[in-house]
Amino acid sequence: MDFINSLAQGFSTIGTWPVVVAMVVGSVIGIVVGVLPGVGPGVTIAVMLPFTYGMTPMAGISLLLGVYVGSYPGGAVTSILIRTPGEASSIMTMFDGYPMAKRGEAQRALSLAFMASFIGGMASALLLGIAAKPVASFAARFGAAEGVMAIVLAALCVGKAYQKQFGSALMMMGLGFFLASVGIDPNSNEQRYTFGSADMLSGIPLVPVVVGLFGLAQALVMVSSPVPTFDASLIAKAGLSWRAFLEPFKYPRSLGKGLFLGTAIGILPAVGAALSTSMAYFWAKRGAKDPTPFGEGNPEGIVAAEAANNSNSGGAMITVLALGIPGDAMTAIIMGVFVVHGIVPGPSLFADRPEIVNGIFAGLLVLNVLVMLMLIWGVKYLARLAYVNPRKLGLVILALCLVGAYSSANSWYFVWLALVFGVFGLVCARCHIPTIPMVLGMVMGDTLEANLRQVLSVSEGSFMPFITRPLAAWMVALTLLILFWPLVQRALDRFWPHKKAPP
């Protein structure tokens, strides 16, 4: 009954004209940027964030969610037709989608991708509606010590997600925490790292940072990159096969693997869809029903990858709504809408603003249906967007970033900040340093500082609450285990070496 009531309240929340228009516009933009190679949802959401300031909270969130949901299936179009992923998570779709298109099955490949993506999106939205409230109820038991450890665990998961860039990711996360501390100290009213600048008294705002790091940096990359060449002969064959729409259900194992990994990994902070699609692809490769080799046009590869791709959205929103911790770069930017309107994500959100939570749940369901209908109607026209010159597109994005940065506060200070972080993001891209952890650190920095201050204030400077509180102690143990697991594994291998099987 609670589920039905939540769904009913959600539909009533999104049933206003501003929200409906925002969902339609966001879906169209999401599909378009998904098709356009090199843009991606992160860049688009960063560029559009300043334009949500004059909207109601639900309309602004719906606009960005439309981009988020629409970009994933949109990215499959160019992956299949021109072997150029619209965004990183569509790479695995390319491996089998393009060979299928080359042998004359472009419509079948597109239909498989769209239906698997639709199933993934609907499943993740239902998971959000079912699991978010229990997770929030559990998180409501968190005190300040548990809040600190949750963020520390999230930071560690971010570092582990980048594997060989573990040190760089943690360094950037630390830089994000530092940037969040700039401004007036909320307790002592002392200035921190303002260097005498009146503009910095209120801190470093999130909007120009994300506009610079994601929007301007990517625009500069696109403007300075050579124009790619590709075989566009398959674009004319873009279309859909109604028979192939039901084909994903012929491969329940691959579909289930994609759904499981997509939703599970979507919950983890900063991991994102790219990892879940690759893991689902290689997991589906084992025990695949179709005899076609993977990488040569096996339909199960498309089904697993696309199901995992779009099922990330619901899992990522669970951590935002229930814990106040962003699941990836896109949800970190979407949290900016919450912050601007004075809405605090976390367990209290379910009691304070239930219409927002239920509106997001219902909105994700509607958006997946809306995106699917748009793809069915416009796939032939969308495929032609692959002809767009990326250099000209980069100039357009550059202009939108500068206009958006200025309009968010009618201040040139925001523009200069966006330019500084744009150049910084470009340098990081050239040096292969991840910038997503920095944004996550900025988003979680204020919460980390407030909780840590509370713990140390109550305990008179002692760190014992992290040990004496059972839940916090378990989280400390889990953090240490994750951090030192490579050393533990090395020691176990040394004392109990695995015997190699005889040849």
C-alpha cells in the first residue's frame, strides 16, 4: 500500500505543466547528446545546471534527470551505426552492435539496445521506489560518527574505482574537501583561505566548478581535436525491427546479469555505468545461449551491456536520496539543484519533502517511457546527428558554458571561476587525472566537516566514538579491510600459495 501511495503522490507531483515540459525538453536533449560523440551527459548536465535556478525544484530535477536517462540509449545509436560511442558506457554495445550492423542487421541491433535499455531503466526506477525508503530508515540510525565513516567509505570506494589511479583519485577527493572549506567558518566566523577576496567569503560555488571542469574542459578538447572520419554508409539503414523488440526476453540470463550489475554498481559512489556495462558484458560472455562469438555480433552482448547501462540511474539516485552521497558525477551535479533550493538530501528528506522523493521515482518511470517513444519515432533522424562537426559543437558548448556561468548569479566572478576550472580540467584530461572525485569531495565536504566537528565537540577531541559506537566501529573495520586488502591478500598468498594445476 505504501508503494501505491508513493507512486500516486509522485504522479501528482510531476503532473504540472512546468515539470512535464521540463521532462520532455530534458529527454530530447539527453537523447541528442547521447547520439553526439564526445559530448556526454556529464557535460550537458553541467552546462544546464545554471539554467535550472529559476525553476521549481521538481522541474529543475526533472530537466536534468531527462538528460541523464535519455543519454544512455542515445549513445547506442552511433556505437552501432558508425562504431563511435556517444559516451563511455556505450563502448561495450559497440563491440557487437557494429558487426551486426555491418552484416545488414542494424535495425535488429538498435531494437535490442533500446528494449534492453528500457527494461534496465524501468527496473532501476522500481528499485528506487522499493528500496530507497528502507535504506533511508537504516541511514536514519546514523549519528555524526557514522556519517563521517560513510563519507570516508565513499571516498575509498571512489579511489578503488579508479584502480591504477587510486592515489590521484584520493588526491582529487582531498582537493574537493579543501575547496568545500573555503569561506567563512560556520562556527568561529573566521575567514578561511579567502586571500582577502570579498567574492570568496561565501565559498567556492559548485556551479562554476562543474561548468568549468566538465563543460568548458570538454569544449576545449573538442575545439582542439581533429575532425574524425567514419564510414557513414550504415546511417541510412537506421530503423527499428518490431520483432527484435521482444528478443531480449529470449536471453533472460544475460538480461538478468546486466540488471543486477547495473543496479548494484550504480549504488557505489563514483563508479558509474562504464564499469557495470563492461562487467555485465564479460559475465554474459560466460554461458551465453547464442553461439555467435562475442565481438562478432552476438545479440546477448548488446542486451547485457544496455541493460546494465540504463539500470545505473535508479541505484545512483538511491545513494543521493537516502544517504546524501552522490553515486556518480551526474548525480553529484543534480544534487546542485537540491542545494540551490535549500533541500538537504539524506534520511530526513523522506520526512521533510516526500513529494520530491516520490516525484523522482514517478519521474524516472515516465522518463523511460518517454525516451523509448522518442527513439521509436525519431531514430532515423537522430542518426544523422553523427555528421555534426565536433569543432563547431565545441564552440556552441563553450558559449553556453560562459552564458550559464554568468546567468547563475549575474556575476563575472562565476565566469572567471569557470574559466580557471576549465583550464584546470583540460590539464587534468591531458595528464589523465580524474576530476570526478574533486566534484564529489566538494559536494560531501560540508557534511563531512559538520559531522566531524560534532563528534570531536561531544567527545572533547577524542576519536573514541568511532570505536565505541558499534555501527561506526564496523564501518572503520570495513574501511581498513578495503584499504589494506592487497597487503592481506599478498600475505595469504605468501603463506598459503595456490598450487598450480599440472599441465
